[in-house]
Amino acid sequence: MNAQTLLPFYTRHLLEQVMPFWNDRIDLEYGGLLNCVSDTGELKSTDKYLWSQGRALWTFAALVNRIEPRACWVSAAENISNFLFSHGRQQDGSWAFALTREGNVKIPPQSIYVDAFVLIGMTEYARMSGSDKARSLAFDIYERIVPRLADHDGLPTQPHAIPRGFQSHGPLMIFANAFHDLGCLVGQADILQTSVALADRIMNEHVKPDEKALLEFVRPGGESSDCDIGRTVVPGHVIESMWFLENIYTHHGRKESVRRTAENLQWHLEKGWDDVHGGLKLAIGLHGARPHWVAPEAKVWWPHVEALYALIRFHGVTGASWCAAWYDKVHDYAFTHFPNRHHGEWFNYLDPAGKPMPSAIRNLPVKDPFHLPRSLIFSIEELAKRV
């Protein structure tokens, strides 16, 4: 956890290993990002999944806002935002799941996660450009989504559908973070309080202190269910969620809530770690349950990069020695196994033993410039404060 060593390392990794993979994938003819690609960079399809377009918009805008205003990144953000302004949004305000290269609907709306990623993309783009159009679009998504989060029955969340009769951690965490960021941008207390309410639902209804676990699925209101679904824990989601919530609670001066987020982070690093092969398992089942998740034994890039940033962040917040110890452990595994030295970027999926494997999510055939560059961007920002 040496900032003077890690800061140049992370900066080089972002600028020389990760972003060269993405810089030339902007579709200059039709707009948007071409990212239905393999780990080697081979183009598999020209379809454009709106999930990925929103994520990519955030990344290129964040690079401009938080790293440096390179002309190619400004141009990429403008290109993707214009594609989203022109395509994908339906008359009822929902967003198509996938479009053709030209921008026609290929798969109709089926996931509010698309709304979430377009929202965070437009928020960061508005921060970059001052665009009133982007700010207005983000606010419209906020108003449309808020009432839908009260009841998760039938809530569309592909590629991870919510089982009938359950409430899911996923929509609460992602919109808590998205609404907080939007609220900070526009300075609206009501949006910030909506974010806090979602954060509190997670901590009060999904976190079970007796189990030292955050359940991915609970009955509406927080009751646990004694079945495989109700015993499923997704460590990477918890790790990501806890730095979201720490940021929210720190903003509001809620020190005890911040302490609880740190506690949850530590619990799930311990629960998720594979003591045989190393790395974080994608999902686990409490008390011998079979996790209700795709490829639970796989080692996937995003929980590891979320853990790297979370541990850097929480070490700064708490100063706890366990953060530094866990950081070293996760860093050693991640940078030994995931970076693709020949083609750039990282392998997305590894098998339990740590060997590259195909993506387990068949209905979202993309590789995104999001979790990895976001972790690096935020880590660089945090480390720069310490040198």
C-alpha cells in the first residue's frame, strides 16, 4: 500500500496496458463503441448493447475529468453520447437492450441496469461537457426509475433475473451509487436522500450480522429465506457495494455506517477467498447451499478490481492493517493471473484454477471498458492524495 510505488504503476497500467485496447474501438461511421470482442480483441459482432455504451461513456468522460483531457478521449465521449442521444431510448422512456450497428432496435428493453449505466454515463459526461441535455436525460432516468425500485417482483434486470418473490441487492446498490453521483452533480438534496434510503435498505434488509454476510436475495422487507436462492452471497457485489455506500455515508457524516461498511468488506473478502487456488470466487452459498448465480466457482476480473480500489479507499478511511494485508493478497493474485500481456486489457473469466475460460454470460456477449479502467482511475485519484 505504498502510494509512491502504486501511483506510477497504476498510471502506466491504465495508459499503456488497458486503454490502448479501447482507444480505436469507437465506431466513427455510425457512432458508439464496438465491443462485442474476445479477450484477444477479435470482433465477434457489430451489435451494440446499451449496457456497454453507457459504461463506455462513463469511462471516456471520466478519463477526461480525472486523468487528462486528451482529444481522443473527448472525441470518444462525444461520439458515444451522441449515439445514445439518437438511438435506443423508447417512447416510454425505457432503453433497448441491444441495437444493430446502425442504431436500430435488435433486442427490446429488458433490463433497468441499462438505465443505470446510461445514467452514470450521462452524469459523468455532463460533468465533462456541461451539457444540459445530458443532465436532463440523467434526471429523467432518475424520475422514471425511483418508483420502480420499491417492488422488485417482475423488475427486469437481465442478464441476472431476480427470482420471483425476492428482493435483490443488485438494483439497490447500483442506483444508490448512480443517484448519489447525480445528486452531487446537480446539488439536489432530494436525490441525495433517495440514494441514502437505498443504501439503508441494503444495510438494514440484506446484511445479516449473525451470519456475517450480505444476502444477495431476501424476501421483500428483508426476511431471509432458507433455500439456495436465499443463501446466495456474491462477494464481489458486496465489495463493490461497500465502497459505494462508504462514499455515500461519508458524504453525510455517518461514521457508524461507514464503520459497518468496512466490517462488511472484511467479512466478504474472507468468505469469498479461495484458500486452495487463490482469488475470489464469484458466488458462494451459506451452509452448503448451491449459489443461485452463473459460474459461481469462476474467478472473474471485476470482483478483483473492485477489491483493489475498495481496499485502497478503506485503508485511507480506516488506516486498518487488514486493508493493507488484503490488498497485497488481491494485488498479487490479480496481476499474476488477469492481465493479457499479448493483446492488452485483462482476461475476463478464469476457471477455479486460474486459467482463462470463455464468458459464462451468454446473453451479454460483450467486453466492457468499465470495471477495470474505473478501478484504475479512482485508485489513481486516491493514491495521488497520498504522495
